Amino acid sequence: MARSRLRRVSGARKALLRSLVTALFQHGSIVTTEAKAKELRHVADKMISLAKRGDLHARRQAEAFVMDKDVTKKLFDEIAKKYTERNGGYTTMAKLEARQGDNAPQVLIALVD
């Protein structure tokens, strides 16, 4: 399945998604553009699935992607335990007003409670 390139080279796109997923797990919800949020959904679901597995290899894979070890600890200890009975769909998006400067569509992406 093809993913959006977000008008970035691969290294910049990976760095962007790493910082977005770290912020999402740290704060629980973030405001970003609609295109970035759609890409973030897939990465966040993959990280939560790794955390639900809970083994050492999954933890090392998550630590290689998430930029903060405290956030990785929170992901494995708190967030994964919330979603043990859920099979995917860990995030929700709500549309907001367009951004003032360039009229880009904004969304609030948050972890489902």
C-alpha cells in the first residue's frame, strides 16, 4: 500500500514521523495537519502493537523509533495495557478550523480512551 511522501525526502519524513509519534504518546493528543495525521495513524498503531507484544525485541524496535526512553517506558507500561482487548484503531481524528497562515486543514489526533 502506497503511503504519502509528505513532500519530503525519506530521512526528513522518518524524522518527522518519529517526532510526531513521540509527541502523541507523550501528550495523548496533538494538533497537526490532516495529511501528517493520516500518516501518523499507521505508525502509532504499529508502535502500540509492538508494545502489546511486550517482548524484548519489540521493546528494542520501539526504542529505535521513539525518540525518548521515558515515552517508550510509558508506551509499554501504560498505553499498551489500555488496549489489550482492542485489535487496532487506537487513534481518533477530529477536524478543526483551517490554519490561519496558509489555510491548511488541521486535525486533532488523539489516543482512543
